[in-house]
Amino acid sequence: MTTVSIKDAKNRFTELGRAAENGETITVTRNGKPAFVIAPLGKRGGLDLEAGHRYLTEQGIDGFFGDVPRDFDDPLPEDILLRPLPEK
């Protein structure tokens, strides 16, 4: 890991940017103390479905739930919607 002062980082920004693109992490200091880092971007992408599957397998989970009926999100019939709530 490379360490440079802010002044040096300003003068060598393009060079340090290329180093970060190649996987190097650069610590930038102010008055000898770390202020921030210039680091390569991590792997981009969405969900890691393989990791999720491994986790579920390790936990002994075959799936989240059973089959979802085709009418799952259909509006409820009026007789259910208009029925008064049972008293407690």
C-alpha cells in the first residue's frame, strides 16, 4: 500500500488513479495523518445469487415458501371485504 501527502497526490493524481485501477490502494495523508484512501472499485453487479443459494443450503432451507397461487394478487371478493370484523 502506497502512502502519499495531499500535495503529492494532487501532483500525481493521474498516476495514482492508474495505480488504483490496477488494484493498488493509496493512503493520502494530511500533516502525516491518514486523511483518505484512493482505492479500486469493487466488483460491480447485483445480487450474488450463488452466495444466497449456498447460505440457504447451509441452513437447510429448501425454499422460502411453497407454490404461489395464480390469483395471489387478485382483488378480494366483495363478501370478504364487506364482512364485519369478528368481535373479540
